[in-house]
Amino acid sequence: SQKIEQNSEALNIQEGKTATLTCNYTNYSPAYLQWYRQDPGRGPVFLLLIRENEKEKRKERLKVTFDTTLKQSLFHITASQPADSATYLCALNDYKLSFGAGTTVTVRA
Amino acid sequence: GAVVSQHPSRVICKSGTSVKIECRSLDFQATTMFWYRQFPKQSLMLMATSNEGSKATYEQGVEKDKFLINHASLTLSTLTVTSAHPEDSSFYICSAAPPRGGQTDTQYFGPGTRLTVL
């Protein structure tokens, strides 16, 4: 089964800076990869989906890249705000959705 | 759109009792619903896939006699934790997938149920 690694458990950044999160996987490249946001005590909320034939996807201040050669996805939050503080999960779609453990982002005002 | 609710949001029960958690898709029909469990600081782990009108498919290591899943309609799936023990204490989250051919293959998650077994 896939092993999904999100590079760091926690990321602290200053408001206005760009947060970059990494998601690496070990086996075959999935057809698509998703990023979710999870707040404490809440279920995940879908943010972005990127397909294997797409290199980059954007949504407002969010950007996701997908490199099937490196088996890696990068998730960027530009012009970060304290409201962006949350845990961000990457997930790979196969016959089921497999999640990484998440990276908790804290944006300091 | 694509709202999924769960009830209750929090439950505390005594060891040996059974607890039922409901998952509802409020504004779309979900032929498939999923049940996950999440321990503190860990990722979501899929427990089972629930298909309307048929038996659930359980992931390896998940006891189907302990975690009973019923998907009686296109908008409701229930998870019953039978004879709960303290080690079953966890955050249980359901999700629902719109029918294939929808806009994405995204799953929409409920807000989760915090189960504490004393």
C-alpha cells in the first residue's frame, strides 16, 4: 500500500509569507491527489484536486503542484493569514482515499 | 452544496455499551459513504466503505462484528460501535461521495463524532 509522508508535523510562519507544504508518496502515482484542511475537532474540508497530467492548480491564494517523477506534491499558501492556521492533509485517490498525517500550520500575526 | 452532517458530535458511554453514529448527506444523494477513524495527531484511517443497499466493505483489521454499518438510504449511513471499550475512544468521521459522473471525485466529510468510552 502507499506510504504517504508530509514533510513536517508543524510549520510556523509570519503573516504575509508563503507557506510551502510537501507531500511525498512511495509507490505508483495515483490518478489524482487532493489537499484538505482540517481544523481541531472537525472533519476535513476539501481544498484542491490535481490530476496526474496536471502540473499545477490554483485556487485563490492556494497553489498545488504534482510531480509524478519525484512522487511529490507541493502545497503553497501565499500571503498567509492567521485564519489559514490549521492542519493540512494530502490524500491520494486509488480505490480509497489514503491520507498523510498532516502538517499543522500556524500563522503568526 | 455538498453538506454532510453527523450526529451526535460528541458521546461518552460506559464500557460494554453500544453507540450509534449517524451520517447524512443533506443536499445530494450518496450511493457511497465512507467511515474513518482518527487518533490524536494521526491521519484518518479508512474503516469501511458503505454502499447503499448492500453490505459494507471493511478494511483489513477492522472487525465487522464490532463496527456495524448500515446504509439504508441514499442519504443516511449509520455506524454502530458494539460493546465499546476504552480503546475504541477516537474521532469517527464519515464522508460521502456524489454519484460517479459528478464534478469531482472528491469526498465530502462530516464534522466528526468524538467517542469517549469510560
